[in-house]
Amino acid sequence: MKMIPLVTQPPNLSLSPSASCQDKISRMERLLRTKPIWFLPHTTREEAAQILHNKDSGNFIIREANKKDTFALSVKLGSSHGFVVHHYIILVMEGRVALEDSDLTFDNIVSLAFHYSSVCDEMPEMLCLPDILESADSQQYLMSLALLGKAFWSYPMARPGRRSLLITENKPMLHSSESNSDQCDDTSPRIKERSEHKLKKRTS
């Protein structure tokens, strides 16, 4: 198993996400640039739950599941779902990916994350990146943060309401956690909210 060196300090990052301002970054490009942060194939179910438990609703990690040809989508849910982290199975079928029990298929993991960060559809929560990644308007800044990979989640900048390395904007967690949930509560999800634990015979 490849060992990941421990990061004790962040790399040399600009103090403001707008330090090298460029044209507005599309959602797809933002997901592509930050993939090393949210796509963590070697992260376990327990680690994902620990990482996301104190994060904003909609924050997510995609990782490998134990069963062949499956991934898992770990998502922090909002107030209407008890602020818990739920785990959903992603199936790989003939070169395409889809949530288990969903009719929607996608070319790749990034396309799946893009779709469910734009609309809820079957999900109870719309996916979103941590605030500092959502608000960054410089590709260089995003790429610098992406160098941290999994270690990004352990820094204060990954916390709710944090939009820069120096200034903490104390956004109430209740408000931020309810925002995505409210957009999804009017839907009729086809995918049952269930954890991998309940699917252990078929999944990780």
C-alpha cells in the first residue's frame, strides 16, 4: 500500500483565493481541479465519516468500496436528515457509473459528481465542495489547494464558512446545512437512504 507522507504545514498558498483572479471557473472545471481532495479511493468508510462529520451539508468524498466494480459516495446530510454522514453505492457498469438503484448513468466519476452538485434528483442532498473551494476564483489557487489531497480536510480552511486562509467567516452551520436540504426536500427520492452497513452482503 502506498504510504502518504504526513503534511504538517500547508504548501506555499496565496492568502486570498482572488490573489490571481481569472475568468469565472465553471463547476465542472472546479470539480476537476479539486479531484485529489474529494476523490480518495483508499479512504475507508470510517475515515470518510470522521472527515465529514463536522463539515457542511453536501460535502462529499468518493472512495473505493470493497466489492469489485463499486465505489462509495459518502455525503454529509443536513438538518432534515439528522446531520449524519450517509454512504451510497456507485456501480461501474460497461465503462459507465451510476448510483445503485438509479436509472441515470455517467461517463465517469467527475460527471456523476457534477450532476449531483447541480441537481438533487434521487439524492436527499445536493453535493457541494467546502466553502473555500466553492468561492475560489483562481485556477492556480485551486490547484495549490488540491496538492494537499486528503490532508486538506484536516486543516481549519476546510471548515464551514471558511473562505480564505486567514479570515474565518462564521457562517452558522444550521443555516448552511439546511440550504441544500431545503432544495431537495420537495423531491421524491427513488434511492432509499441506507448505509453500506445495511448493504454489507453486497457492498463494502
